[in-house]
Amino acid sequence: MVYVANLVRLFFSIYILLIFVRVILAWLRPNMFNPIVRFVYASTDPYLKLFAGLRFLRIGSMDFSPIIAFYFLYLMQELSYKVLLTGYFSLELLLSLVIVLLFRFIYFILFIFLITVGLRLIFELIGRRINNTFVTIVYSLSEPAVRPIRNLFNLNRDLVFDIPSLISLAILILLRFLLLPRLLKLISALFN
């Protein structure tokens, strides 16, 4: 049974890799007449379209549907692997895998926001406003983390220094390095 479990895990890993390649290709805008590109799109589009219709996965310019598709496939991979190895399925197993993947997703989103808000602050310090593509992308990706702080304190965008970004970065650091690890320990203690 170990052989079958490893084979199923390999299948899921290959498909996850194909989805990753598909996401990268979407950013690069490749030649759609290339047979490899057509194969990647044809094999991944039906699965990705299942998640693309979920509007709540879009926050500002960020579309989290490919990330959710990754995590769902990973959940199915781990669940099938463990069920094939042990021979039984339990709700506790499913719940524990979902919680672990939920925390990984939250950590990933916080990582993206930490990097983009940090870069935004660096761009503010060196005096680079939105004047090239990379800076525009950073501002666009960091805006969902900064906008609530700006609205909460009713600060306008024409400040000399981007105070909402600084406050947002501080909150993100607190969440990532203090609150979430403690919450994860508490939840993992419930399952032990």
C-alpha cells in the first residue's frame, strides 16, 4: 500500500507543479501556440476555473484563487496519502490537516504583506513613488494591508511620510511573530 500512496502523492505533486507553472506563465504572457504552453493551460484551466469564480478570493488587485487551489490540492494529497497508508479516514485527521493548511495560508499572506509593506516603506524613504512597474506592483499588493489603517485613523495619502504603512507593518510583525505562533500552539495542544 505504501507504493500506491507514494504514487498518488507523486501524481498530486506533478499536478501542483503544473499549476505553479501555469500561474508563472500567466504573468509572462507566453506564446499560446507553443504546444507545451497549450498543454499546461489545457490541463490546469478546468481545475483553476473552479476557484476563479469565488469573488471573495479577490482582495484589491490580489487574486488568491490559485493559492487556494494549491492548498486544496495539497490537502487532498496529504489526506489521500495518510488514508492510503493507515487504511482509515477520520474527521479528526481532516480537521487537523485543514487547520494546519489554514495556518500555512495565513502565514503566506502575512509574508506577502510584510514584504510588500516593507518595500513600500523603503520606496517612501528613498523617494520613489509609483513611477515604474515594480513599484506599482508593490503598492498595489500592499494596499489591502495599508488602506484599513489609513481609513481607521482618517489619514490622507499626501503625508510627508507614510504613517499608515509603518503602523500596518508593526501590526503585521506582531501578528506573524507573536500572536499566530501562540494561537497555533494552543490549537495544536487541543489535538494532542
